[in-house]
Amino acid sequence: EPRLTQDLDCIVAVSPAEVLSLLDGLQADGFAVERSRVLQQVESMGTFSVKRGDWRVDMILVSTGFEQSAFQRAQRFRLYEIEANFPTPEDLILLKLVPGRDKDLLDAKTVMLRHSHQLDRPYLEQWAQRLSDEAEDARIWHTLQRLFQEVNARSE
């Protein structure tokens, strides 16, 4: 679902050592990059943000097994004359469940409704369980199960 948040989330498969080269390329393409802030964000969170005009791009460095899986499973589509990789519906749902903010959960539910008959439920449940185990918090697993119940109730 389009939103007017004016931001874009990207999963980037670069090592922390390659971040400086990535920043050079982003600056060359007109992005505002605060190097010291970005390097602090990479060190502490494995993510960073850059801006171009009014748009913010949040970069998530691949650092977990799930992020690696989502990156490898991405599908290439053409959108407005630009080819780009997009996550599968399952990976997008999981990426939204991890932060678990209200707007993210609404996004996850919307994706589940749109793709309800073709979702790979075993894949979703396997990763939701693993992510919950890694976080030592069952929230992701329980939220996925609740969303499945809500989507099933709505489609009956």
C-alpha cells in the first residue's frame, strides 16, 4: 500500500568495510551523507539513513540469517522505468513484524490479505519462530499467528 512517508527501506548486502565505498557512491548520486553519523549508526545498529531532497532512504545492512535469506529470495521487477529487487510477500511480512509498530503490522496484514492464497505459511512460521527465538521474545510468532487468524476470519 502506498504511503506518503517519503522514505524507502533498502536491504544492502555490503560488509561494514565496504560502507565507505557505498557512501561515496551515494554522495556522487546526490544523496546527503553525514559520514560520522552514518558510521556510528552502522556500528551500533547495522542500519543507516541518507537523504536526497525530501526523501529519506533507510539502509539495512545484511547481518542476520533472515536478512540474507530475504536478500537472496528478492524478486526483480520493473517499476516506473527502473528495475529493482523487491522482497517476496513472505519476507516483506516478516520484515514488518520485526519492528512491530502499528503501521508495520497494518502493512503486514495488507500483504497477507492480498496474497493469502499463495503465501508459503511453513516458511513464514519457520522464520517467525526463529526470529522470536533469537530475540528471546515470542512476540513475532504470536503476532504472525494472530494476523493469520484475522486474515482467515476476513476471507470466510
